Amino acid sequence: MATVPDLLTSVRPLTRRTAPTVPRRTAIGGPPVLAGTVVVFHLALQVCHRRRPRLRTRRTAESAHSSDVVYEFFSGLGGLRLGYTSAERSLPARARNATRFRAYEIDQVCCQVYEDLYGARALRGVQHMEPWMRASKEDELWCCSIDRLPDAAFEGADLWLMSPPCQPFTRTGRRRDVWDPRCKALLRLLDALPRLEQKPKGLLLENVPEFQHSVAHARLTSTLHQCGYATREALLTPLDFGFPNSRQRFYLLAARAARTDHASLSLSSTEVVKPVGQFLEDAQLDSLQVPSHLLKEAFDGGLSLDLATRTSLATKTFTAGYGKTSYGAVGLSRAGPLLYDAAPLPPERRLVAEKRFTMSLPADMWSQVRYFAPKEVANLMGFPRTWSLPGDLPCRTQWRLLGNSVNVSLVAHLMDELQRWMQDDELTGSDVVEEVIHVENPDNYLRYAMRREKVRQELQSKPMTGTELDDANPIKTKQVSLKGLSFHPDEPIDEKLQEVWLWHGTGKEGAAGITDTDFDMGRAGSAAGTMFGRGLYFAESCMKSDEYTKADERDWYPLILCRVTCGRLFYCDWKSPSDHKEKLEDACHHEGFHCVLGDREKVRGTYREFIVFDNDQVYPEYIVWYSR
């Protein structure tokens, strides 16, 4: 969830001014105070909303339509780059931005081909050069190991594209998952992402279907959700997008979002699958002839070969081992489809061949069987018809590079979906943070500190057991630290007491009354209702609190950010808690609990709420004013 972490870690005191005098008592304890003044912070930040657009600094809507800086990790031939640019061309000209790419690749052949194809400036010896220390305005290709780079090498992107090595997740790669050295680079990126000052707005990942149930996948989604991304994923095949090729792959999209949910992606095309013949070229047949000894070996061994004809509507996946004769007949049957380039087929095989078929091939048909040319493979994988690999590359090298690439047309559809998702009003709207006021009320703070100390003593006499939120399901603002920021030289939050930052939505009068005096228990529930009893209601998500804000005469809305000592939590996942309000209140008044956690996220898929029944357990410290 990307709400409070983005807000609090972005607060910087840029200007200080004396505000209209508000009632303040003389400081008698607690932190340093400035009697009769407030400190105003102007923010350049984004706070996500669910039903409301995200709070952000002012900018035009058009500037959000296209990412400016794209990092392509494990770039290979640049298939993801081509998918991105194909999707970008579908945008109106006014909505396009000049895009700068940075590719990361370790394979030297891939690096040379990428440099030739796209004119990117290749940088070798990246660790020694430290190019992340200076700004660049041109496309670059970093020929290096990703797992050896510092965090700074991943800063500055609007979008991450990646197709990590698939071998750790396949049967032939022994499915070693995160324990495979080839997974180090992906794990390095996941390790760095939470610490980046400028996280990408979106991400697209491609891999084999087996990735979906891997430990690496679990780490990926967990890290993305921790960093405030919503995720969508799907298993897709080019057959669904008009290509006669069954290369099924796993795809994951991620976007900074109001709610870090995880769901399946529904994506398809109205394209009718075209026959293989429409993707063929005028190939030099002699160089593509399958060696007869391999065909004989396959025939003698009873191996089935995956054959296609010009009328076929499906072909098998092309792998990096395509055309590698050292694999023998077994490799011939597994590395990808072959083309039976003759007509007509025997009648008993014709109907099957129009879809896809495997068969043991008799000798009288061997001369008509060939490999697909590299350009034909590229066509079947959705590369632009005007695109081609350098002609001086051996056929086998071209096949290897293509076998490790992606279906470009399918990626373009995904990029269209990701761009629309990132531009959705629920994610990106045009709300603006106008100012943040630091409240200093020494009387409130003293009573809060005294109550907090009492909670500490109660927890020492009767330790928390089963009421702490574990690391897998923490209070979402727990990861935030204000140490060293906005009047907090030391960490203001005591995690041992489950003291956290929480939001409260109100109007102008409520904001003034709460910060000038305190929360009024007599009015508890008057705005939010009393589903969990007559208490003070708070949320870890500002989207929930936004529901209760009211505009002032400037058309600004206030959210109050409070320190709340939750102490021993009474966890409530009842479907109808309003039927048991007295029990919830009694738990906090007489049974040693300090706060009720109403898990409506679990029960209704909305938000978790935190309810306290003692106003001294809350210290309202900031007022965030924003306009819609």
C-alpha cells in the first residue's frame, strides 16, 4: 500500500511562517514547542486514494500518458522495448513524451546485437565507470551483472521492464528457484526496490508459466505490495492475439496504487488466428533443411515431431535450443516446430495439421521438412515485419536469441493495459496537497505521554500474547519512520507499545477543535458511526479517512495524522460487529485491551479500522490540507 509511507517520508520543512494565532497553553513538558505558531510544509508528494484520485503535486494530465525513462532489465534482443514503443505509438501525438531507455544485459552477443539494432551507447566496465553518478540524456546499454550493482544504479526510472532468466523455474533447469545462481539478479532488484527514493510508477515482468508458483514469485508480489503496488497477472498465449504460436508465458503488471491488491488479469484480442503461411518469407531452403540423419533417428526412435504446414493455425514454442543439432533427435522433437513445406498432405493427416499435429515422419516426406527461418520465427513472435536481426549472425545464434525473447505484439497489448491502468483516475487523478501543518499542543502531549506510560506499565504486568500483528500482516504505517524529519530528532514511535501513525478524517471545525483541545469523547462516532462502539475511529489508509472529510471555504479538505498507542489489540473480524458493540467497549474498559482492530479488509474487502475509547491514547500531530 502506497499511502502513509510516501507521505511521511516525503515531508520536508521548506518554509516556516507565523500563522494566525490559535489557542495554545504554555509548554509544561513533552517535546519543544513554539507557542502560538504552526509550521507549514509544502509537499511534493503523492498520497494514493481509492475512490478519490491520488493526492499529488500539480502537473498536466498529458504528462502522465507516457513514461519518460524506461529500464529494461535482462534486455536480450529488446523485445520488451519493442512492445513498449509499439504501444506508445498508439497514443495520441500530444500525449507522447520522448522516451529514454536504459538496458541491462550480461550476454555479450545480446549486447552487440542490441547496440546495433537500437543505437544505444554500450557501457562496459559499468562498476568501474559508475555511470549512475551522472545524468544521461541518451539511450544506454549497461553490459554488466545486475546483482553486483548498487541501489543507485536502479534509481530514476518511470517504468521497469524485465524478463528474468527462466531456467531456475523449469524442469530442465532443475527448478532450483531462488537458490539458483541465475536468480540472483532478480533478487537483487527486489532487495533494492524498497530503498529507492524514486520508485518506478509501473512494472512489467515476463517468465515461464512455472514462475507463477515459485518462491521467487512470492517474494516479487510481497515486495511490490510492501512498496505500494497493486499487481495483476495472467498466463497468456499468442494464440489469443492472432498468432499461430502456443508459446504460453506468465505476465505480471504492477502499478503504484491506492490499494495493494492482487488479482488475475483478463486480457484478450479480437484478432482471428492467421495461418502459418502468412508469416513465412522467401527463405533459402538449403540452409534450413533438417539433417536427414536426425529425421531418421527420430523415426527409428518412434519420436513425434511437431510439424506445421502453411495452413496450420498453431505451432509449438520456439526455444533457445532450436536448430541445435548436438541435441540429436530428442532435441529436434522438443526445441520447437518444424515446417512441412509441401502440399498436399495425405488426406488422413490434413484435418489435424490445420490445427497442429505431431507424428512419426516416414522417409518419403523428409525432404520437405525444414526449420523456420529466423525472420519467420520473429514474425510468429510478433516482431514488426520491418524488424530483422543483423544478417552476419549465424542462423543458430539468431534462433538462440529469438528463443529467449518475448512475443512483441502481446507485450504491446500488455503495455496498453498497463498504461491505462497507471492513468486510471483511481490511481493518478489531480488532487493537490496544499499544506501540512505541524500541531504543537503541550497539554495534549503531556496527557498522551502519561497515558502511553500507563499502557507500558500494563503491558509489563501482563505481556501481549496473540494480540500483536505479525510481520506478514502488520499495521501498514508501521514501516514509516520520522526520525530526523519534521521536529523528530529521535524516533517518535515506540513499536513495543504498538504505537503507530493513523489517519482521521474531519472538517474544518473538527480539525480546529481536535488540535486546539482534544478529541471529544462525547461526540465519538457522530461522523463515522458506531459499528465498533462509541470510540475514536482511525485508519491506516488515508483513503478510508478521506470518506469523512469536509471542505472548508477554500475547498480544501483536512486529514489529521495522529500518533495512536494501540497497545493490546482486540482483533475483530466479525461480520456484524454492531451487534456486539458493548462487548467491544467492555474489552477495552475492563478486560485489559487498549484498542479494537476491526478487520473489514478481511470481511468486506475494504479497510481496517482502529478504535480507541480513551482520547489520551491519541496525539493529533499533523493536519494535511488538500484540494480535489
